[in-house]
Amino acid sequence: MELKLPILSLFTLVVSLNTLTTINSATGQNVEIPVRVGVVVDMGYTGQMGLVCIQMALSEFYAAHNHFETRLLLSHRDSNRDIVGAAAAALDLLKNEEVQAIIGPLTSEQTNFVINLGDKAHVPVITFSATSPSLSSIRSSYFIRATLNDSSQVQAIGAIIQAFGWRQVVPIYVDNEFGEGIIPSLTDALEQVNAHVPYRSVIPPSATDDQIAGELYKLMTMPTRVFVVHMRALLGRRLFAKAKQVGMMSKEYVWIITDGIANELNSIESSVMESMLGVIGVRPHFARTEEFHKFEIRYKKTVWQKNPTEYHSLDLSIYGLWAYDSAIALALAVEKARVRNATFLKANTSSNWTDLERIGVSSIGPELIKALSSTTFRGLAGKFELIDGQLQTPPYEIVNVVGPRERVVSYWTKEMGIIRQLIFTDVNTNTYTTSNSNIAPITWPGDRTSPPKGWVIPTSGKKLRIGVPVKYGFFEFLKVTSSNNTTHVEGYSKDVFDAVIKSLPYSVQYEYIPFSTSDHTGSYNDLVYQVYKKNFDGAVGDIAIVANRSQYVDFTLPYTQSGVSMVVPVRDDNSKKAWVFLKPLTKKLWVTTFCSFVLIGFLIWILEHRINEDFRGPPWEQLGVTFWFAFSTMVFTQKERVISNMSRIVLIIWFLVVLILIQSYTASLTSMLTVQQMQPTVTDVNELIRKHENVGYQEGSFVYGLLIGMHFEESNLKAFKSTQEMDELFTKGTANGGIAAAFDDIPCLKIFLANYCSKYTMVGPTYKTDGFGFVCDPPLSPHLFFTTYPIRFVLYCDMQIFQKGSPLVTDISGAILKVTQSTKMMEIEKKWLGNESRCSSPNASFSSNSLALESFWGLFMIVWIVALSAFIIYVVRFLHQNWHVVNRSDTESTTLDKILELIQSFYNRDLSYHAFRNIEIRENRNCCGCDCTRRVEESLCTNAPPSPILPSPEQQNGRNLVEQDSSLQNNSTNVQGGEIQRDETRNQT
């Protein structure tokens, strides 16, 4: 072993000199500029492979680029798999060899110290295998990671976890910088897919088989069966061999390996690979091009020539490709930096200085690192491009170990997620998916084809501790009794939970643990807090899903009706029946209807006054006719006929509105008189707050916080424990220290109403919640939730709760759906909650039944638009007929005179209307003895003054007969049965 280092160094120097000699002989040039480069690797599998690839890279590169002026001369040191050995090797290369760059070391622990040496000497340190994310935090501009950061694969692992719906994952990692570095980013990635890390398993780097077995046995006692293994293959093969031995490679387990093992699967013995059957893993993808296959052949040939006995143990992996690309990148950078005189600037030293203080500073370091950072080319492992000193995330292969080899079952990219085939074109980044349908069939541990659910109830573990609240009322939901050191639990919630557990496809052992505080009470918040503190594995009872409770525990699906409502006493409403006929319509609708009747009547009078005898007469008579006509339309008994077409149109629309109003009023009044016999004492929550009435709530319930949030005063809140105590508080009333209303969840109120339905009713709005369920915890301060009011948002229903991230939640929620849809749920409800039909309409709403204006505003809008249109048309026509008055230009007529004349014209008849034309034409004598045809107006004589009001037809006929008998008294002509012809004047003054 002592001779191994000098022999390898001599071999490396001989290869470098032979390369230079060959190149010089072929080109005939002797101007090559040597640049010394150090290589620090362990002489194990990865180190030997990396060194061979580096040497082959330089040999092939300079053979193809013989015109380059610079030549890299390798100086190799063996780190002996030791951090101190790596540091000593790097220090020797810097101090004695004065290398201008260092390739290596292999591990993250070794690289950490070497980076500091390179930074001090201004020498680039290029690693092709140190992957720990912690190295990125070292602020050194001379560190180049020609490999991938371990954190680049955590998103791919998280996508696999999400694809199969696993909710708990246990990482198993080596206890060093390489293992610990990935944990923060891995935990964050799992949290993003709603997966929880309940435990971290740490394996020492030098752990014995017994230590590994002891840790595996500890994991077997836990319910989680999904493990992510992050370590090198040397330790990983021992871990899986022992896992196979203790029975942890069976059908209920999931094993996921990182690229620390997946990149070196080809180096693991076939016997160990067989014990890893069903393991899945992720590793970087690189294209298996023709160039790669040719290089692989050359690599194997070179290894066989150097050491035929180790030929089969040095299969090429991606670390060798990264080593090859690192050497090419360094050779390109040295030539690009135009290195001519690479020297070390020595510091002034004293005899007392250590070797670290005697390290000089490279004269070409800044130019070299700058050229190296900007070097880009297509290498064997893919595109070589450095961003922030490291390679970027490539696509990842998802592999499945099947027999002695592995196979690729899918791919992952940061743009598209899990995909079946790689697509090397521009893609839409919005198509990210984690569907397991994009994964080829996987062989799981135990040679199964269906994915494990990822957790079990350990057979060797303890029973689940299910907390149940000790209640002093509402025993229908849960009742806890103790006798002879035994606890008996019964009730609706308990029976539902038992039925749900029995419907699970596996056995779950559990026991009920009563919960109460030192004063023999305990709020539901306290019970939830105990689950959060892991004193209970879950809780069963009438536990509400409150928004801020869900920050600490996980709730199952609800199994009862949701909501919080109010119960108040009822009273007979006989005192108000005398005025019940006013209740069908609201005040606004009454006022609107009355005003509409008056306005419609007035509009009809305007439209008919000048042309209709029924709407003419003395002012008081016209006013009476107008109101009579308007309100008689309510029962359609009006005797006055309308002549104007516009009046008829308005009345048609108005009759429709009146008909709808009457029918709606009749239906509402009938309902009030026949159906509603009892009235609640209170229907509005705001009325309780305004009058400072006392209200009740169930002791220990979250409803207390809800009432505080609704601005009830704390002094007005009274707690009750049972239905009997609630009834007693109602009987006392607010004046005697009782309550006027009670708030609780709907299931509890239904139980109360089932016993007291004749005295109370449920009223007011329902504050929506998510019901009852079975209760599971982020790192939040419990003080923030359990002492903070008001509760602004509530999710409620009978629920079951479990600790945060418990895998039981999903299975129990699914089982709840099965139970609630079966006849078993009906049997449980009938047993404990009874028949709700005993009380009629426990959920009846006693809000106002009066018809509001909002229900009819559309009808009123239509009739008002029609009425306004008719009025405007009438005004326009009237002004057009009297435009000679409006447009009169004589100086003696003032505006007031014109207005008065228009009013007089409106008050008089419209003689141009057809109703007043040719009423009856007869040929007869006039009063002067002339035979002519005349139009009759008020009198037979044309010189008689006009009457402001036309007499009725009967009066006019009688007057004409008397005057005709007087003027024709000497005439014996019999005019009996005839009719005197009327004279019509021009109405001229």
C-alpha cells in the first residue's frame, strides 16, 4: 500500500510525457506550454474510474487539437478515503507541485476543506462527484461543481410520492455531510406534495450490520412503510441486504433510492440486486449516443489493459462521464485563458509559519476561473454549461430494480413533471403533471404489481389511543361511564366510529380513553390540543371542524348534517290577528300600491276629461269620479267607460298588475290564517344583540367564540350542559338570569327539539359548517388558536380527528362514505337520534312571510313606463292643437295669459274629437221658422250663450220638446215618437 501512491504518480507522469512526445513528434512543434493540474481521488471504484476517464479525455482531446499551445500535466494524489488525507494531498499539490487547478476530491466531506485551500491559493477546485447542497453555501469563487446538486432530484422524488398518494415518508440517510445536506430540501419538497416526515433514520458511515438491523427493527414498529434512502452504494448494498434478511422487502414496503445509489447500480453485485427487487429510484438522464458507446468500448479496453483482474468491477457510470467532461472543460479553459507563464506568487514567510501559511497564490487563477465559468460544449454526459458554478438540472430517469438489472419506467422534467417519453422540443410549462398513469408498470417489493398504500398498523405496536370527551348532557352523541376500573363508552358517534373501523380492509386495534380536565370538565379545544400534543392518536365525538383547529389536526369527512342555528321559544299570535289582513304586504308595497292607484286614476282623468262626458262636471264631482274609478279597478267594478285608446292601453297593463297583486295577497293571507299558528319570540339575531338579551351555548363548544365574534357581550352568554338545563334557562327568561335564545350545532338542536318541539322552534339563518367527524399537527403555537377570539370562519359537523398527516384520515374518510350510504347508518340514527317526524318542521323558518316590493318592482316599472309614455304623448298632442296660443306673438299676451288660455282650452271639450261630431243629423226648422239642417249645442237659438257644462242627453231632449211645443202651438202636427234635432254651435264667443 505504501508503494501504491509513487507507482500511480509515476504512471501518470509517464502517460503525460508520452502524450506530449507523441504530439510533438506528429507536429514537429516544441512550443507546448505545460500547465500542472492536480487530481485528488480515492482509489476505489469511482476514483479509479474517474482517473482513467480524465487521462483518456486529455489524451483524446490533444490528439484531436494538436494545434493547442497549452498542455495539461496531471499530478495524482490518493486521499485514502479520508478527509485529512484529501486535505494533505491537496496541500502537497499546491505547495510542492504548484498546480493551477485541482480535480476532485470525490466526497462532499473532503471537498469542503479543499475548497478553502483553493480559495486561498486562487486555484479552481473542480469536483465531479461531490453533490452535497451544503457546498453551495461556501462562498468561494474558485469552486466548480461539474456534477449535480443533490437538491436537484428532490422534486422528482416528491413527484413520485404525489403520484401514488403517499402521505408519510421516512428518510434513511448516512450520518455525514453528504447525507444531511439533502434533508432540508427533501423535507420542503415533501411538504409541497402534502407528505409528512414523522421520523428520520440516520445510519452511521461505519455502522455494523447489527446497528443497521437495529435501526430497521425500529422502523418496523412504525406505521410508515415508505422510505427514501440517500447514501452511497457501498453502504446502501449492506442496508438492502439486511432489509431483505429482516423481512422488510415484502409487499407492504416502498423503497425509493436517490442517485447516490442509482448512479452506481451497475457496480452492485447481482446477489444484492436480487434482494433489492421492487426498489424504485431516480438518476440523471444522459443520451446513450453513438459517441458514448464508442467511448465505453475504449474505456473497457483501457481498463482491461491496465488491470485485467478488475475489468468486471469498473463498469462505466455517469461519474466517469462527468470526470471526462471536467478534464475537457479545463483543457479548453486553459487554452482560452492564454496561459503563458503559470507561476505561484510566494508570500514572505518566516521559519515559524505552517505549511498552510506558506501556500502561494496562482498568477493565472482569476483568468482561469473566468474562462472555465464561460466554457460551454456538448460532452459525453450532456451539455456542459455552468450557472453559478454548477451544472443545471437535467431530466431524471425513474428506474425500477427488476432481478439483477434495473429498467427505466418513466422520466421527470422540471417543466413537464412525470412523462412516459422524453420530448426534446419546446414544451408548454403549464402541462406539469404527476399522474402515475405516465409511469410504466412497476414491480414492487414482494413481486407485486399494485402499489402499496404506504402504511400499516404495526402488529407489534400499541393500540391506537382514541380520546373521547366526558359529557354531562346530550348523551345521545356520546356517554362515558366508569365502574370497577372499567370505562364504558356508548352513543351515536361511538357506534359510527366502530362501524367505520370495521369497514376498513385491514384490522385496527384501538381503545377509548376518557378525557376531562382537573375540574372534571374539558372543552373540545382542550381535546384537540391533546391530539396535537400526541397524547392521543385521535378523538371521537361531536367535534366541530373549526378553521383554526384544522391547523393542528386532520379531520375526516363529516358524517352528520352541518350548520349552527338558533332556538327560541314560540308563542300564540292571537293578539295580532285583528290586523292580520295588513301582514301579507310590506309597508313599502302598501304605499307603492296606493300611490299607483291614485296616479293611474289621475292619468285616466287627464286623458278622458276633454272627450268623455263621464269625466266632466263640477270639480268635486270630477274628483270623486277620479278616485272612484281608480280604486274600483281593484275589483273591476268601474261603470265609467273610457274612449281614448291611450287610456285603454294603460288600463290593460294596470288590470294585469292589479290581478297579480290581488292573487298574491289572497294566497299570502290564506297561508297566514290557516298554516302559521305559532310565532317565535325572536327571529333576528341583531334584535338579541340590540336588546342585550341573554343567549345560551353548550359548555365547551366552539359556539362561544362564534357568539363573541357576532358581538354578543360576554356577560350575556350562559352555558348549558344538557337539554334539561337548556329548557330551565328558557323558562327563567333573561330577566331572571335565563336566556331568550340558544345557539348550537344543528344535530344537537334537533335532539333538543325532539323533546320540546311544542315549546321551541329553530329560527334565523344557518351558519354553514362542515359537520361532525373524527379527528390528526403543523408547527404552530397552540396558544394562538386555543385562546384567540373571535372565530370568524367555522367549518362544522360531527367529525373524527387524528394527528396531522395521519394516513388513517384518507382511509377512514373513504370508509365513512361507505357507512353513510348504507342501511347501517340509518339503524344507528334511529337508535340514538330517534324519529324526527315526532315534531313537525323542526327546521321551519319564521322569517317574514310578507310580500315585499322587490317581488313586484318589475310590474310597477312596466305600468309606470306605459303611463308616462301615454302622458307625454297626450301633452305633445295637446300643445300641437293649441300651438297658435303658444306661438302667439302679440305684445299684449303675457306668458301667464297663455298658460291660463291653455288651461281654459284643456277644461273645455275637444270639439274636434269624433265623439262630438255628427252625433245626430236631422232636417228640421230652427227657432226663426227657417227650414235648415243645424247642429244642436246647448239651446235651439244660435245667440244663446254656451254652457260650461253640457247637460245630459235626457235633459236636452226635454228642453227642446218644451220649446218646440211653445213655438208651434198653432200647429197640430203630431210629433209624438219623434226626436228634435239638436243644434250645434261653433263655441265662439
